[in-house]
Amino acid sequence: MDVVFTEREGYLEATLWQTDSIAVLKEQFAVILKTCMERTPERLLCDMTPFSGVWSVMDRYELGIAGAQFAPHVGRVACLARPGMIDPEKFGAQVARNRGLSVDVFDDREKALAAGCDDYVSKP
């Protein structure tokens, strides 16, 4: 269940272990959070493409709450997920943004890497 961390130029990449369990996914988020608390990266790319489960609305909410804990430790976060995993409203990301995390979810790696901070912040 190890998360694979890779230092890249300008960001830290965290690739999750393959699972279909939300509980295991939350455990992996905790491992990433601990690493971010230690390293305080300006940018984090969280590759969630190995996840193969199904997310309910409540799961998305809980993941957004978990993700919000990253706010004091990471400048901004780009999550990479398979297209079928991203809901049109990006509800989980919105929950995290409402709690101060600069985050967005992408299904394309290049777009995730190219996105600037302004793309993540909710506009009033």
C-alpha cells in the first residue's frame, strides 16, 4: 500500500497504490499528507489513476475534507484521475477549495501540470 513519491522539477508527485477501496485511498491520503508536512512542496501532483473503485457523493465530500488538510503544507494541488472518476461539478475538489486548498482535478496529465494557481481558485 505504499504511495510512490517522485521529486520532479518544481513539484512533488505522489502516485497512489492500486485499490478499489475508499478506506485504503484515505489511508494513502494520510501518507501523502505526512510527507507534505515534512517537505512542504509548492506544488503537488496526486496521481489517483490507479484507483478503480466507485465514489459516492459522500465519498467525494470526505475526500474533499481530507484534501483540505493539505492547505497549510502545499501551495497548490493538481489531482490526476481517470475521466470516468471525475464528476462534472468536481464536488470533492470544491469541498477542499471551500476549506482553503488550491486544488483542481484533471484527466489529462499535461493539463494538470500546465494549470496555474488562478485556475484552481474559486471566483466569487
